[in-house]
Amino acid sequence: MSYFRKLEPGLSNMLELFSRDERWLICVNADPDAMASAMALKRIMIHRVADVGIARVNEVTRPDNLAMIRYLRIPMMKLTPAVTAQYDRFALVDSQPHHHPLFKEINFSIVFDHHPLSEEHHVVADFKDIRPEYGANSTLMTEYLYNLGIRPGNRLATALVYGIKTDTSSFEREFCDVDVRAFRYLSKLSSQTLLSRISRSEFHLSWLDYFSRAVSGMHKVRSGFYCYIGEVPNPDALVVIADFFMRVHEIRWVAVAGVSGDNLVVIFRGDGVTRDLGSFANQQFGAIGSAGGHKAMARAEIPLEKLAGKDLEMWVLKRLLSPRKKPKVMPPAAGGAEKAVSGGAAAESVPDAPVVDSKEQAPA
């Protein structure tokens, strides 16, 4: 029995897309799983096409994600029309075209993802492999490397291990047997020293004030808790705080809200048992903004222009306490919408809902 599933004939169909005369651009909503997946696909393409680049739609600001880029030497550029004009074909990893407005403007030849499929948004590509049952997209890319006989180098293996670790929250979130096999296989090839350096870069010093606001302004919301932080430079601080609160024994789920740019952002984290947070976020906020995610992690974003004159802290609290509303659509967890944070969720603003901003998870 093979260690990983056999990928033929799909693998051959994918390889037929590559030409030494064409330049490829791999697009990501940058979080650890997305960046690792892009590195893996680039390794597969590198000797089969003219050139391969990696472009992100989001700003990378989380300390752990910045450390990952620095220590693993991940070359990325910002996705702009000027950048896309330099390439012939495009690939998307750890996300789907409807997860970000910039993705919708591109015709992708290849799509690799592990987020739930949407009934409203069909993924169209020459080649696609979408496995919602997988805990991490890095697992999927490891299967392709293995089937091609490519042994990941130290930095690539480290990136893939970290991608699996963060998207499964160290196997505390949903995962499958293939995730475990991939993690075991890659662990022998990765650097524990680099993993330690990356995972310990969790907070910016300036974020400590947000923790103080969160603790002092906590509200009890039935079986969960809620806090409003106010203005933050980006949603990553909200993600870190939400993940931190899930380490408190008495907290079964938490919602952390704040203002970032032109949006009110609400980050949800939970134990995955008490409440389906993806569905809950969509029911309470989907009619007025973008909202959705997984059982244990979700996200909502509402344009501030729709909330003019409202007390934002109290508005969110009333929404959380109000009877459940009929969901606008089933929430597609965006790749990148968040992925969440150290120890488990290293996504930058990821992973969890249809993104209208960035996708940096996290742990980005």
C-alpha cells in the first residue's frame, strides 16, 4: 500500500499544462499554509516552465508570518495589474477565486485548495484538486511532491510542516489521516530549529495594549464571551487575542471585534463543539456583510458605511445576543480569510470567511 494516494491520471493532466515557453504566477492570500503550498508548487514547476513567481493579495504583518518569510526565504510580491501583465498563466493555492476580489479578475489554470466548495461559486480551471476533508493545503501539496518523486529540501519541508501545524492548530482542529502521514513524513526532513524560531514570533509589543482592552471590556454572551477592541492597524491583532482567549479553561467560544480600515471585523474562535461558529457568524452578520468560516473559527466583516451613527461595540453585542437569523448563503471558508495563529492558527487575516480584505492566517 502506498504511503500517499496515487494521483494518476490527474497528475499527468496537470504536467501537460506546463511549457518551457510560459511564465507562471502562483497567487496566494498569504498565511503559513498558503505560502508553504506556493513554495511546493513552485518546486514542482521550476524546471518545467520558463519562470515562476509568487504574488500575495494581502499585506503580511503578523510576526510569525514575517519570521516564516525571513527564515525560509520565501520570495513574494504584491499582486497588482502590472505584475499579472508579466505572466502567461496563473495558479491559485489554498484559496478559491471567489475568496478575494482580486482573484476574481484572473483566469486560473490550476487551483489547489482544501476549503469547502460553494454551491454559488463554481471553481473553473484547467486543473483543480480541492479536498475539503484535508486539514491543510500543505498536505495536498505534499502528496503531489511525493508522487513526482520530489524529496522536499530542508526549508520547503519546514514550511509544509508549519503549514499543517497552523491550519490544524497542532491537530486540535479537524484533520484526516493524510494530514498525519504528511506531517510524519515531512518532520524527518524539516528543521526543528527553524520551526521554533518561527512559532515563537507571536506578538508585536504594541499589541499588548489590545490585550488590556480585551480583558477589561469582556462581555458574557450566553455560552461564550465577547470583547470590543476599537481601532487596530489590521485584523491580525484580533486573531491573536481570540486565539489567546481559547486557552482559558472556562471559555468555550469567543468573539473579538474591532475596526480595521473601512470595516468592522469580528473574529470568532471556539472549541468546535459548543457552537458551529461559521454558521453562527453567517446567520448573525451575513445579511449586512461578509461572514462565514468553520465550526471552530470564523470571521465577519461589515463596511463601516453601513453602520453610520451606531455604537459599534453595542451593535455587535446585540447581534450576538439576538435570535439566530436565516443565513444569507452557506459560508464558504476562505483560504486565506484567516487561518489563524500561533500554536495553531497562524493565519493572517485568514482563513475563515469570504475575504473582502486580506488573507494573511495564521498561526496569518
